[in-house]
Amino acid sequence: MGGLSVWREVRQRLPHESVVYLADGKNCPYGDRTKEEIAALTRAAVVELIARGVKLIVVACNTATAVAIDSLREEFDIPFVGMEPAVKPAALATKTGTIGILATRASLAGELFLATSAKYASDVEILPVVGEGFVEAVESDMEQTSEVRERVAEVLTPLIEAGADQIVLGCTHYPFLEGVMRGVIGERDVTLVNPAPAVARRVEWLLEQGDMVASEEHKAEYSFVTFGGEKYLARITEKAMEIATQDDNQ
């Protein structure tokens, strides 16, 4: 489900591009799996997408990006866009000098996050926290339950009390909990940093550089694939259409 937060931004920024969305509902969540498992599952998804004739692949999962993006770029001759840990924009924007990073265990242990954090650690205090249970809540359509609201409050409140005024959403599932998070934040001056818009801009740039942009006359088509069975496919498709309807009515 999480990658739909990225799908939304790509769809809005590139309305003439057709998109094939693959959701691995069978093996999600990836956050607590071994690196070997994550790499194998991500590769299988890439093979499936390439077989469908795509021209560029967005790895719309922070965990999969952290573990597998380098090996994918080495093996496959196609542009890849991964999820960058948005430490830099948060570090540049903070007024308190403290930023929070919400992510999975695998993402927080990834070399890219560790390297980026080390680069800015001398300038800001970085508070990394695992969004325990967040992915499962979104996958189960439980975002608005009291149980999830309490869990989000348990995770966010210590960050806010520690002075974090920028909180990075380091997992593509987390933007679907943004409304709940804002309820916890209230009137306090805290910004939630969603990397998805930057990913969409990167996709646009790569398509332009590679002369792969769809013509304005091209009618975009959206298709959905999953390893999670027909029931999960129906849920993904329904969720995507709800997102599209909300965006189109704004």
C-alpha cells in the first residue's frame, strides 16, 4: 500500500505517463526481513516490471531502496529512482537543530541513511525512531482506529518533546498516517517531511534527460499487479482510485 503515496505524486506531476504499479502484498512488510530476503523480493518485482515493458522503475520503498538499489542498477540496464532519506532538507529547514527520522529498522540500518546522517550529524541532532506497527496499520486499513492513534502518539510525542521541528517520513506507508500525526502535533511548529514529491521530480528529470517523456497526446493508463492474490489486488486498485478521485476533485 505504501508506494501509492509515491504513485500519487508521480501521477500528479506526470499526467501523460502510464504507470504499472506492483504491490508485494504477499511479503509485506519488508522492514524486519533479512537483507538477503529483501534483495531477492525486490529483484523479483523488478523482473516482473521489466517483463511488462516499463522504461523506468521507481523503487517506492525505503527499505528496498536501502538494501537493493545499488545491485539493481548494476544488473539491469534501466533507470531506477529510489527513496532517499530526506535528512538533508530536514537538516536545512530545522530551527531547533533537532530532527526526527521515522523509518523501518532496515532503512535506519542502511548505508545511505547512515552516510547521510553522518554528513549532517555535526550540524543537527538526529533522532531516528522505528515506526513500529505503522506499516501494518496502513496495510490493514486501520489508520483511523483509536489503537493506531495511540501508537502514533507514543512514537511522535517523545520526538516533539525532544525539540524536533522536522520529522521525516522515512517509509512510503507513513504519509497515509499524516492526518493522525497532525492530530498529535496539534498547534506545535512541527513539519512532516514527505520525500515523495522529490521522487516525482527526479522521475521527470530522468525522463527528460533520456528523451523518454510521453507526448501530451498520450492517454495515461494505470495498471496494478501484485504478488498478494486477487483480494489484495482489488484493495490496491480501490485505494488508488480513491486517491485519484480525491486529487481530481481538489
